[in-house]
Amino acid sequence: MTSLRKLGSSDLEVFPLSLGGNVFGWTADETASFAVLDAYAAAGGNFVDTADSYTAWIEGNSGGESETIIGRWVKARGNRDDVVIATKVSQHPEFPGLTADNIKAAADASLRRLGTDHIDLYYTHFDKPEVPVEEIIGALDELVRAGKVRHIAASNISPERLRESLEFSDREGLARYVALQPHYNLVSRDTYEGGLQDLAARFGLAAVPYFALAAGFLTGKYRPGTTVQSARAAGAAKHLDTERGRDVLTALDEIAQAHGAEIPTVALAWLAAQPTVAAPIASARTVEQLPALLGVARLELTAEELARLTRASA
């Protein structure tokens, strides 16, 4: 049985891989999404990540499709108490921004789509510096006190604003961020390491990195001379043009071969071993893609292997 990880200072215990819901209602329809969710749960997974804006970028969608699918799945399986649901506010077309009124209205809309009376982890999706942290934290605290949200977290926020938010919460005795969702992976380390990571360590926040596989590049399927059919292919393939990207692939290949593991498993294992990281986020549009992701729960890299990947990705 895979050990769950404590999420920062919260009482949440989560599987070491968070299942990304960004593909639900996009590259995975409801049937495919249910199959992926079923397989993830059967493997012991309990931490599902989504946002109120998923998947508003698709023609004909209005946002909230991913939440709706997750809500229908939870209702169909009767497993709400077994699943830690994380969602986000600020980017839904009908609920943009982080004003107090918008945060509360967006939370109610998310609760309706998810078919639940509480959100386990509620992120500010993209910080809005024009809104005072006092207003943002105040609104989030109201949601916690009302029982609509168990814990709060932040994503896409500067170190300065994160510190200001945490210090305000502590000073006023209000709900405080317990987790941080940064862009972080083997080919994008400066997006987290440094100021944000230092604050997470100092204040006891858990990191739940997104783009953990660099939009697919760290799956190993992108190679010189190959063409990948994917909605995210252009963004992923650009790493082949960098020395760091090629060095990382070489290191991943060798370490994966040594363990008899798949390349994405190794990439996720490096990330999961980094200071403050509780659970990387990765998504699967088919059940067949899941084993390479779930393997992170069982693969433990040696200190030498971790150092090798750290050097390659410097």
C-alpha cells in the first residue's frame, strides 16, 4: 500500500501523484475521464486537481467542464469522502479575478458543478496584484469558516505577494495557505527554486508542481527527427533545441534503463524527491498512460541518480 503524504500544515493526506483534470472535457471525454479516474483510484490515488476555468479554451465550452465531470464521477462512485479535490479561482470567463465577491461567487459555482458541499483545497489560480492580499485572504477565510473550503492554497504568485499573504494570515489569525502550485520540472527549475521554494520551506507549505512532465517532453516521446501528434507538441518539442533538454533526456534514459522503469516515472520521481514537494501533478487522457505516472509512488532514486539529474538539468 502506497504511503500517503501529509500536505503541508493541513490535515490532508495525499497520494504522491496528483491526477491533473485539465484533460477532462478536452482530450478526454466523459467516458475516457471516468476510466482514468477509476484506474487512478484503484491504484490508491486520492488527489484530483482541476480548476473552474478548465476547459474554457475549447470552442463550444464555457469553463467548468472538468469540474462537472469530476463531480459526476464522484457521485456515480459514491466516494466523495475518499477523494481530495483541489480546484482554483480567478480564470473562469464568468468569474474572472480575485475580488472578494468574485471569489465567493466562483466557489459557489464550483461547488455546484462538483456536486459537493466542500472543496478540500482551493487555490488562487493566478494572483491579481491589483487586489490587496487582505481582500483575497479575507474572502478565502470566510469560505473556510463557512465550511465550504477546508484549506486554501496559491498558484502563479510572486514571492513578494506570497510572503505578504502568509504574514497577513498569521498576523490576523485568518486561514493561511497550506500549499503552493508552481510551474516546476526538470527543464524548468528557476520557476520555483529560489524565493518561492525558500518561502514554502520557511512557512511549511507543500509544493504541488504543475507541468511536472513539461507538457509531455519528459515522457521521452520527443526525440530528434520524430513528430508527435499532441495538442501540446509545439511547446514540448522546443526543449529538444536546448543542451539542457538533451542532457536531461540522456540522463533519464540511463536511469530508467537501470531501474527497468519508464522515463516519465523517473522524471516524476526526481520532482517528488525535491524539498517541499508533496505530489507532482500529471494528467492522463487514457488508462494506458497511467502506469508510467503511478510508478512514482514506488520508484525511489538513489542519491547519486538524483544528483545526476540535478546536474543535467542545471
